[in-house]
Amino acid sequence: MKVALIGLLQSGKSTILASLTGKAIPAIGSASIEEVIVPVPDERFDWLTEHYKPKKTTHATIDCLDVPGFNFTDDHGRAAAKRLIGQIRTVELFILVVRAFEDPSVPPYRNTVDPARDLAELQTELLLADLELVTTRIGNLEKQVHKPTRAQARDKVELALQKKLQKAIESEQPISSALETHTEREMIKSLGFLTLMPIVVAVNVGEDQLNEKFDFDDRVGSSVPVVTICAKLEYELAQLDADSRAEFMADLGIAESAASKFIRSCYSAFGLISFLTVASNELRAWPIKKGTTAVDAAGKIHTDLKRGFIRAETFSFNELQEYGSEKALRAAGKIRLEGKDYIIQDGDIINFRFNV
């Protein structure tokens, strides 16, 4: 999964990303997009590592793009934002970072701290960028539909769809709200509409705001994850060793790092789960879309597994933890042989049987 962290100037995107990786915060003023691979935390790994003692463990990962902060207060800033937006149309999820923390040493955008206003401005600019794209597409299609080509019928269908999308944007609704069928979604998929992407809202707070709740339902709806994260604190935690970090979090009354919650929210927003394999002395998590069948999950590992699929020997992590060993699971009849159409569940531990 490829995600982009976007926000206005001084929102703290780079600090959030640094807190996920433990690496240094990039220098202020960078005009280029930075790309970082972030491992997905999985509390099951500690137990499974102790149980199987593999030589190697491989977490699922998220490909994160740190996009320089947008500044829509002048023409230069708008031009820079337009250039950057053109480079992120191929991502699969947006993380909208808004600032809620007060810090006199970090001047706020538009001179005041207002997360709701900043979120609204970000969403408006994404809508305007999509409006420009859909308007251009409509102009091109209107020229094409009168030509007797093989694509004429399809162009007429798409033109009607693009006009429907234009109407939605002009009503300040995202592209995603106007699509009614899978066919419509597939027809415009290659255009990279920004408001077609799922989103997560990350609110960057101060240490005195850790328990504060932010309600953006009127802007994004109740289904969009809203994560509160103190980027400064999370970055400090990331610099500590495991024992010191656990002690520090206990002192602060923090049961789970916001960074972990943040990544899980990205997983949830994009509809991902993980299945696990233990083979060739490697414990590995494989990210897949919810609803993926066993045969397609096998193809995620290698095309040969999908081509020669026979069965998926399956049991859940929770069952393994409950019974203590694969031997006990087998004796209890908890290890199943599933066929091609079995729908993979989060935490399934699978050994694929195949023949090519």
C-alpha cells in the first residue's frame, strides 16, 4: 500500500513519519517528496517469534510519501502545491495531517491554530484539483464523441459519467460519493482523482491534548478514521530502546503508541488484513484486501502457488495461542484444509499446498 501524508505548512507531517521510522526529521524547507518504507506493527509477532524461533521475521510494510507542506496563501505556494499534487495521484490512500498543538517557536498556518479550518482547506483544494481534471476530461471527450471511432460508444458513456462527477464536485462532494457501480469506478480509475481515495485524518496535538477528542463528522463522515497523535512525543519514544520506551509509556499512562494506532487506522481505511506464514525459517505477514480468496492469497506469495494451488492448511493465531501448539490444534481438529474459494481471515496462519 502506498500512502501520502499531506498537510498545510507546519502541520508536523515529517515529525509523524519520523516517529514511525525512528529516523531523523528531514530538514525544514525541503521541496521534494520523501519516500519511506514503514513496517506495520503486529503484536502477534512477539508471541509467534518466541513460539517458532524463526531465523527471520518480516513485517508487512506501508510505502509512505512525505509531501512538503502546502501553502495556499500566495501564487508561489499554489503553484508549488499544484506541482506536488500532480505527483501523488497514483497513491492509494491519503493521510490528511492537521495541526492542533500550540508552540510559539513554530508559527501556525494563517497565524492561528485551527484544525477544522485546515482540514476544510485541504479538502477544498483537493476538490478544486479534481474539478480542473474533470473539466479537462469533459472538454476532450466532447471533441471525441462526434468522431465515428471504435471507442465512440464508450466515450459517450464516460462523458455522461464525467458530467455527473463535475456536478458532485461543484456541490462540494468527493468523487467517491458520485460513483454508483464498480464499472463506473473502473472507467475513471486510471485518471487518479484525488477525492476518490480513502482518507485518514491525523490530528497532531500537544502533550496536554492526548485525551482530547476531535469531531470532523460534518467534514469527512463518521466512517473516516480520526487519529490523535502527538508527533513530538511519539518521536521521542521512537528514539528509546524497547525497555526504556515501555517504562516511559507506563509513566505517562499510555497503553499503546499512537504511531501503532495510526498505522492500524491506515490498514482499516484501505480495507487491509494480514495473513501469516511460517516457512523456510521465516515468519512473515502478508497484507491483502478483506475478502481475498485463498487462491489469490497464494498468488500474493508466488504465482506458482496460485497456478498449482491444491489446498490451504489453515488455523488462526488465536487458536494457536489458546491451544499452545500445532500438535494440540491438530488433535483438536482445529487445523483445516480450505479450498480456492475460502475467504482469508485476519490472523490466519497458512501453509499452501500446491503442485506445478
